[in-house]
Amino acid sequence: MSTSVTNPRKKRLKKTAITYSLVTIFFFAFSRIYEHFSFGETSVYMHWLFSVTLIGGLGLLLIMKIIPNLSRLSLNLWNSAVAIFSAGVLFRGIVNLSGRSTTLDQVYLYAGLAFAGLTLLSILFTRSVWEEDEI
């Protein structure tokens, strides 16, 4: 019987990939079903809703490959940014399918950009802390 030590970084990367894949699949199915029952109305936002989590997940996996020991703060901020963007696109899609228009979805865009910016700041901050520890 051989014992293998699981690499926590690989485990975290795999968990992230699976989670984002499942959410992307859910959004794809949800948007198609929602549009199917929308009485002929269509929305580009609802149709492409799944791409937000697809791009967000691929971006996070790339960041995790480049920075293997990504801080928990950075990971949570990135996940929050993707969730906010997803909620904004979903909101805009539902409003479009109802035959109306609004500018209330702009708040989601600005909040998502703020969280993405905070993610980059947290990555830079934790990177500078790592460099100080090495000296």
C-alpha cells in the first residue's frame, strides 16, 4: 500500500476548476431555459451569461498558475468580483427579457470593477510582503 501526499495547491486548483465549470454549466442551462420561456423575447446579456463565469474562472486559474500560493483574500475578492459581474449580467438579461430598459445595472459593473481592482491590489500587497519575508 503506497501513501501519496496530495499537493494542496493542485487540490485547490482542481476544486476551483470544478466549481467554476459547474457554475458555468448551470448558467448556460439556466439562461437557455429562461429564454425559452420568455415568449419570443431575447437578450444578449442572458444568452451570454455563462461567459462571465467561464472567463472569470479561466482568469482565476491562470492567476493561480502564475502565483501558486495566492492569498485567500485575493481569491475571495476575485470570486466576489465574478459573482457581482454575474449578478449584473443576469439582472440586465432579466430586465431586457421583460421588454424594459434600465441603468440600474451600472452599479454592478462599477462594484465588480472595484472588487477586481482590490484583487489586483491584494495580489501586489501580498507579493511585496513575500519579498520582504525572503530578505
